[in-house]
Amino acid sequence: MAHAVSTTRAPHEASRRSFLQGDRFQMTAFIAPTCIFLALLTIWPFVYSVYLSVHSVKLTALHRAVFVGFDNYINLLSDSLFLRAMLNTGLLAVTSITFEIVIAFVIAKAFVSLSHLKWVNGLRSLFMIPMMATPLIVGMVFSYVFNPVLGIANYLLSGIGAGPVAWFGDTTAAMISILLINIWQWTPFMMLLIMAGLLSIRSDLYEAARVDGAKWHHVLRFLEIPSIRGIVLLGIILRIIDTLRFFDVVYVTTRGGPGDSTMVLTLYAYQQNFQFFQAGVGSAAAVIILVISIVITTFAVKLLRRIEDE
Amino acid sequence: MNNARLISSISIAALLAASAAAAQETDWKSQLGDHADKTLRVMTITDPFIDSMNAVKDGFTQATGAKVEIDGYGYDALHEKQLLACSQNDGAYDVLLIDGIWIGEFAEAGCLDSVEEKLAENADVFAWDDFTPAGAGQASWEGQRMCLPVGTYYELMYYRTDLFEKAGIKVPETFDELKEAAATFTNNPDFPGVFGYAMNNKRGAAAGQQWFEWIYSAGGKPWVSNEVGSQEPYKDQTPTLNSQESIDLVQFFRDMVAYGPPGVEAFAWDERATAFAAGKLAMINDWSVRAQIANDPQQSQIAGKFKAALMPHKAGGKTVSPVGGWIACVNTHGAQKDAAWDYLKWFASKEIHREFVLEGGPPSRLSAMQDKDVQAKYPWTEVLYEAQKESWFELRPRHPLAFQLIDTVGAQVNKAIIGEKSAKEAMDGAQDDVTRLLEQNGLL
């Protein structure tokens, strides 16, 4: 009897062992934790957001959700404040990233040119400090710096007979102030990328250009820009994603004002979700932000691949 | 007649003295339960009275053995944190101090236990009738007393006595007089570095609350059935945001920008209080709790140089003093409700409230406002007592959409203040926005 059992068990165990040692099982086992992690922390919240976005529901009464179809999306896309927030976010992305690239290139070039000097390394580290600071703290610091009565910015301006400036009190000045803060904080990041790109250019190429009589703008146009454009595009992608979730500084300094001049998408979604507890509208706004991010990122990644292929 | 009055005054004084003496002798150990080894957690705003709460909390520990931890958060963060915790049935905090205007939102989300039963059991200790009527009104919702109004504020106007003496002008009582006085101090070489007035102009809640705080004194009202003293203020919520009184008021806000410091269009509570304490403003209106900051020589350059007055009103009208502040409630999801109720019984009592007020807390009881020691320490308390007589607790909406509605109005008011829209265009916009919001949420 025992013998019979062992003979039937043996092939079963052998087949189990071979299954456990098989590629298919091992691949599944290695991938499973990541899939579970993504499903729980990314896919499920996203699916739930989409579910909420087609309901009229308050965050404090989720059990009283009423299905409204695409009403929340239609209302959002006809809401002048939401459209203004989209426009402001786009403006902020284009303007700040453009300035960041130009300023970062100049500074990176200076650091590369002076890299033989010992003290330059220390200076480069100091230059990184703004991007290490928490954006919320940056916002608070600048709300003091740009305080029209007691702030140091107007105090310094008064020293040269200028100002005072209503940094956050005027629609144009407020947007420029937000841009300045954003550029100040994130130029070091772009500088770091560009510097890495510049340092990767072989010195013999510079030498060859010099021998060929190339001027600085020839070097810039035919050697440096082609060499760094891949890494700059990567930087642009990361900064666009950053700008789409730009929130803290606006939240602390202007709350989207004066008027609607500095309202951005994330602040709008935050207000709907966590100040007004309108989870349906807030989720619809979040889904739209996600779709915009995916479209831009997909386009940019394709562009990046094309550049790499070239 | 005079003799009768004298006798009745002496009797009342004797009664008050006797009750004060009795209050001082309260044996809290017998009044409260034993909560040794418990830690009671209180969540509140980081307004100046949090220090006063901390200053008196050891008394509760001595009486019950329970430790008291008081955590403070900023205004928006507190609202967000308390409501989110409630939606998740979170009982981490036993006592919640909420803004009086949030009560509808919290009551309808099922976050609070009603205080009615406890009041009936301990009527003498809770002494409900001693709370200012407007404060008591704020702590009630749909006919039920839900919380205890321990941190009631009234909005007053503060003015620099030294500057007014030098200018030789009277304290303004009407909007026109306020404009004139503000103009006197602005860009005047006799008052270098001083501006006349700074209003709460920042986009959103700041400008929105300002509109609600001033509208009754401007002769208007926020919606149809919300008359001062109305028994059914929410019966007809059709907004009246673009009434002539409202448009005139918003135009007045716009005009006042000329008498503020540069950037005043983005000023909210903190910027105004800081500028006043720094001696840059001749006048501001602010919640009574912030007078402490201006009167603290450590933080202020104008300590002892200012006085309070009632808020100004439209010529021919009268001041309806804005009421606000914080009400203490028991978290319905809390696990230590006995200790929480005992804490409120103790903290809201006349005796401890007086201690709390003498430590800098906002006087919320009539007895505290009339207390000679309190009046001597905080001279504006007498004006506060006058302000509470003509106040209306439904001045700002208190229903579940209050936060969003105030923000919506504030966005439009701010557009008029910065000149992006005329006062009429802005308030027509506010009327449309608020009507749509109320309709979408079934309130119209």
C-alpha cells in the first residue's frame, strides 16, 4: 500500500519541482511583488479616481455618491477658472524651463571652464542648495522676502531708490514673482544635467574645432548643442512633470491670486478635493492632469528616442 | 426708583461675588472622573490662544490624572485634517476645536457628539447662558447645542491713539469717516512710513470672509432669508451678492486699497496684523484674539499705543459686529469620550475659562468679559462686551458648503479689489458662481 502511494507521489513531486524551477514560474515570482505593489498603490487609486470622477460625491460622504457620467469633465472644461489654471500651468512650464535652460547653460559653461580651479567644486555644491530645499519652505521664505512692507526685496530696492514693488499684489508681478522663485529653485537641476552633457564632450573635438578656426558660436551650434540636446530634453521632460505638479509655492504665497493670475492645475485640484471636499470634481481634475502628463511625456520620450537614434 | 436700582445692583454684585467665591472653591476631583494613565488629545488652531490652553491644562491633570496634549494646525490644514480624519472614523483626537462656521459641515458628516445631554446633567457647571449669545448660536446647529463656544472672537477696529492724538481727528464710525481718516495718515510727511488702513484683500477665504464680515454693517445681507435675528435663516438661500449694498461695499474695499501699503491687494490676516504691530498702519479691523499680538512688547512696536472701537458702518446704519472663533466639540469617533466630556466640563466652566482668559484666551463668557481683572489686563474687553450685544452668528454661512462658498465669493471680490473687474461685474460673477454652486448641491 505504502509502495503504491510513493509511486503515485513521485511523478507528482517531480513535476512540481520542475514547475518551481521553470522559467515561467520564476519570472512570475520575480515580477509579482512589483505587480502587486503597482496594483495596490498606483492602478487601484487611479481606477478609484476615475470611478469618483464620474460621480457627484463629497469626500466626507463617499457612500452618497451619485453617478453623473461625464458631467464633472464637462463642467471642468467649461469652468473659466480651470481653463485659466491650465493656461497658467502651461505658461509657467514654457517660460520657466526656457529661462532655466539659458541660465543653466551659461553657469554650466562657466563651471566647466573653471573646473581646473579647486574652489569651483565647493561653489558648485553651494549652487545646488536651492533645489535641495523643500518647496513649501521655499514658498514661506519668499513670502517673507517679497513682503511689501517688511521684506528684504523692497528694502534692497529702496537702497537704490527703486520700488516698492507689490510682488504678490499685482497680477503681472505675482506671476513674475512665482516664475522667479521657480527659476531660482530649479536652474541648478538643469545646470547639473547640462554640465554632465558638456563634460561628456571629448576635449579633442574642441581641439579640432579650434584648429578648423571655429568661433565660439560655431562650437556652440555644431558641437555643444548637438551633444547636450538629448540630456536637455530629458531635463525638459522631468521639469514639465515637475511643473504639472507645481503646488507648494503658489499655495503658500498667492493662493492662486491676485484674481486668478497664479492659479495652477494642482492648486485647483487640491482645493476641490481637500478644501471643498468635492471628490468628484477634484478627481476629474486629477485625471485630466494625468492625461496631460501622459500625452506630453509620451511625445517627449519619442522625441528623445529619435534624437538618440540620430 | 433709584434706591430700588441701588439695592438690586448691590444684590447682583453680592450674588456675583458669592458665585465667584463658590466657583473658586470648586472641588474638581469630585466633579470629574478618575482618568489616570490616560492621555487626552486636543486638536486646535495655532491661534494665540493655544498658549493659554497650554497654560491652564495642568489643572485638569491634577484633578483627573489624565495628561492633555494640545496639537495646533494652520487654518486650512486643520479643516482638512479634521474632516479627513472624520471621514475615516479616526478617533486619534478626543476633542476637536472647530471654526464656528464649519459646524454644518461637521454635523452633517457625523463628526460630532451633541452636547445637549451633558448640558442637562451639569447645567450649573456648563452655565450655557453665560456664553455670549452669538457665541452660543455658533455652537448650535439645527436647534441642537453641539459644542461649547470657548474661543469666541469678535471683529473690532483698532486704531493708534498716538497718531490720532497727533492728527487731532476723531475715531471713525462710518465708512466715509474711515476713508477720510485713512487718507489723513497715508503719504503724509507728518506720519512717515505709516499707511491708513489695510483690509483683508487676498484672493479666496480672506477676501470672502471680509465681505461677509462687513455686509450687514453696509446695510446688506448675503442671502434672502438671512435677516439679523431670523429664526429660519436658511429657508431661502437665494444669494443677494449683487445687491446695491453689496456692490457699494465692494467698491469701498477697492477705494481703500489707496490707503494701504504697496501690495495690500494680497494681504490677509497675518500680513495686516504684522504691519499693524510694526507700526506701519494707523488702523485695522481684526479678530479680538489678535489684539494680544499688537499689545505684546516682545512682538510689537505699538504695545500700549492703540485702542479698540466697534467696526465702522454705513452712514445712517449701525454696526453688526462679526462673530467668529472656535467651538470645542467631542469627536464622535473618539475612544475616550468620558475623559473628553470631563475635559470640556472643566475647561468651559466659568472658573477655568476666567483663568484661560487671564492667560490671554478670548473671553467667550459674559462673566469673563465683565471681570474687572480681565478688563484691566486687556483694555479692549469692554469694547468686546459692547460688540457682542449687536452681533449675528449667521453672518457667515455655516452650512456644509461654507468653505467653498466663502472662497468663491472671495475670488470675485478680489478681482474687483485688484481692478480686474468693476465692483458690479465682480458681484454679478459671484452671484452666478454661488447660485450655480448651491443648485449643484441641492440647496437652491
